Amino acid sequence: MAPRQAPTVRQRRFGTELRRLREATGMSAPKAAELLGTDRTTISNMEAGRFGISEERLRRLASIYECVDPTLVDALATMTGGRKAGWWDEYRGKIPPDFLEVSELEHHASSLRTLQTAHLPGMFQTEDHARALFDLFIPALPRLEIELRIAQRLARHQVLTNTPVIPYKGLIHESALRMQVGGRHVAKAQLKHLLKESERDNVTLLVIPFSIGGFPMAGDSVLYAAAHSHHLDTVQVDSPIGAVYFDSPTQLTNFRRRLDAVEQAALNPTQSQDVILTIANDL
């Protein structure tokens, strides 16, 4: 089996958890390879996400590593076997890979929580709003790439309508709501669309008002993708040089605490809808 040249975040996440299970037992990679009936290179490639693994072999490894968490093992089992192409693969090689990594994380999540302080959540952006954002890039993006990025961003919305539906909670700062991206008419239509989306049973939008002042992670754009086992949760944070991913137990705990703190400071769903409506009506 040839190693993957560029494993996805999800594939690397799977490998990282295998390594953590092995290290938790104090077992060396050569010893694990011996007990599995393979070589050390295979173990290293699996832990780096460069090799796939069958469900049978995964469960054998879990037994070798004395993992007694059936929820974690079952969750890992869903990540085994040959990788099935997702809708986002249509855009592979055409737009930056970070866009596709986010789509894959969202697709496989059991729930989503986001924090946006300067922009509106991508999966709720209208076509005109997204186009206005991409038109602001310096240097300017090629027109074809802009259209592909817009199409991929609009397609992300399907994660909220797939069966089974997953819960989504979005924390949005008031500054992002008041930013007139694309001008008054585009901004007004975008806010009306956001209000409509907030009425979905699986969607909760909470506004962080100017009045609360400072708060944890102010200025950040955060995606917390929960997995069916909390051990496999992943956090993605935007940065000027691209997406940064966090998945260590300590990091995940800290992000949950920070998001909880922001949520406690935010307005409730009804108050949040009222604020969005007021801003829209003022445009």
C-alpha cells in the first residue's frame, strides 16, 4: 500500500488517536507492530494518517492497547476502511485545501459550535455576501476561483439538512452583524437570511452584544466539531496563514470552557433574533 501523500485532517486525527492509545499503555511502536503482526513502519504510517486500516485491525489494536472505552473504539471504527469521496472532493485541487478540511469536519461531526467575531458563519452566508467577501482579497482572486469558492461555501449548508440532522450553535458578535459587506442591500438580505436560518429546530444563534465588553477569544473565528466520542473532537481556528487545528485533551477542554463562558455572556436566542431584526430594519 502506497502512503498517502497528503492525509486529510480527519485521517491525521485518526492516526493521532491511535498513537495516544499506544502511548497510554507505555508500549513502543516496535512492540505494537510485533503484536499486530506487522512492521514498525506500518505503525508509524498509520499513526501519521498516511495508511488506512481495516475495522478488524483497528479493533485488534484497541485490544492490544487495552482500550476499555467502547464508545471511542466504535467511533474510531467508523473512520476505518477506504475513504469515501465526499461532495467537497469535487473542489480538490481547485480551491485551497483548508476549505475542504472544514467541510469534511462538519460532515462527520455529531454537533457543531462556532464563534465568529468579524464575519458571519460560512454555512449561512448568501451568495452575494460571500462574493463580496472574496472580492476583497488582495491580491485579487481569479474570477473562476471566486465562483468555485462561493459554490463550495453555499454547499456547506447541507450539513444542517442532512439526515440525521445535527445540532448547531453559533456565537456571533454584534460587530459581524453590523458590518455592511457588499453594501446596505446585500447586508440587509444577509441578515434576513440569517434570521430565517435561526428558526430551524437544530440551529441556535446567539448574539454577543457590544455591551458585554471583552470576552474570551475576542477576535477569533472558531469551529468546534464534536465527534461521537469526545476524545475525537477537533477545533479549527482561522489564522492569517491558514487554519490551525487543535485536538489534545487539554486543548479541547480549554476551548469548551472558553466557548461556554462566551455563551453565558451572550444574549438568549429570542433576544438574539430581536437584535438581528433590529439591525436589519435599520439598514
